Amino acid sequence: MMKRFVFLTIIFLSMSFLFAQESPEEPETVEAPETPVHQEIQETSERDYVDEQNMTVTEVEELIQSQALIHRLDFVFGIEPLLSINTHKKSSDGKFISAPSPIDIPVYIGLSIPNYTAISFQPSLRFFTSYNLVYDKMVLPAEIENRTGQTFNFLLNLPIVFKLNYKNKYSWSVLAGLAGLFRFATVPSNVKDSDAGFTGTVQSDVDYMNEWFYKNVRFLYVSAAIDWMFYYGKTKYGPELSVFFPISVFADKSVDGLKIGAGIKVEF
């Protein structure tokens, strides 16, 4: 009995060993190389996505280009008090006829295009309001109690920028170009258009101002500025000094309207 049991055990182990040797191994998973068929399927999926978004191929290309353009420019923001020269504060007999050289505080916005080159274009727009009066065929700055016009001023500056960058830590820039001062006078609040003015009434004074602003190219200026910008990540900030020289100085034979500014500028 014992011999039979040992014999059957040997036969069972032998069959198990043979079965294990004959069992196939699991094949290794090998990624198939991407074929033109796969690429075509992928491109088809992308086209289907574009179709789902109701976008044409041209629109997609324009979107990519516009996103790249945004990274090539900086937005500019600044606050720069402006001193406007007035040489006609007194009449020939010593009587005060207008306000001293006023200081306006415009806020301005602009763009730096492009933002990564030594030479760039930096258009900006300043806005401020002022009070004016008419005296002896001139429009002069006025104090609030003597005003016959309230003027809205838009100073559009179009300078070319020459920048010297030091290791992206700070930079110095020189700006030079042309600027246009576009002004529009209205009847001030709490003043009637029928009140007395230098030309007859307040309304006629306002009409005269709006004509005078654009005679003898009084709206055209030559602009120059320097700045010193410090870098903090992608943001740049620093002081700026500006001068706006009126072309009309030759026709009016006066430096009235010359503007000198000093303020803070931020680019981001």
C-alpha cells in the first residue's frame, strides 16, 4: 500500500512539472509606433474640436497670433503732475488778469510696443481738466472765481523710446516724439452762459476758446522725457521727467503753454 502511494505521488508531480513547462508565457505589451494612420486620426480629432467650437482654421491661427502679440507689449500707467507756464499773469499796468502757472495732475495710460527691444514705441494719453478765461484775445488759465470756461484736456503723446537695460534689474530710457493737446471748453457749472464775459457773454468766451485752441497749431507739441525703471518680476516702476514744448511759441512769441512734468510710471 505504501509503495502504491509513493508511486502515484511521483506520477502526479511529474505530470504537474510537464504541464508547467508547456504553459505559454504572457506576451509583453509593446506600444506600436505611431503610424500615419494614427496621425491622421489625431488631426481629425483636432479638426472635430475646432468644428465644435465653430472656429475656422484661420480664426485659430489669428487667436494664436493675438496671444503672442499680448506678450510682446506692456501696459503703461502713470501719474504725472504738469506745470503749465503762464507769462501773462499781470497786465501792463500791474493788474492781475489770470491765475499763476497752474499745476494739473493728469492720470495717463499707454502701451509699450514691443517690450523686449532697445528701441520701441510708447503712445500714451493724459487727461485733466482746467479753468480758463479770455483776455486781450488770449486764452489764459483762470482761478475758479474768475473762470468763464471749463476745459477738458486730452494730451496724446507719441514718443519713440531708446532704452538701456542693465541685467533686467533696472533701465534708463530717453523718449522723444510729437504730442497733440486736444482741448474742448464748456460753460462751467454754476455759471450761466448769458453771464458777462470778455467777448460779451460766457458762451461767446467758450466759443472763442474752442477756436483759439487750434489756431497757430497751438495743439502741437514736441515731447521729450527720461525715466529710470526698476524691475520687479514682469513689472517695472520708477520716476519720469517730461517736457512738452509748444510749436506755437514761434507764432505767439511766448512760451505760454510749455509743460513740465514729474511723476511715477508703471509698466506691466
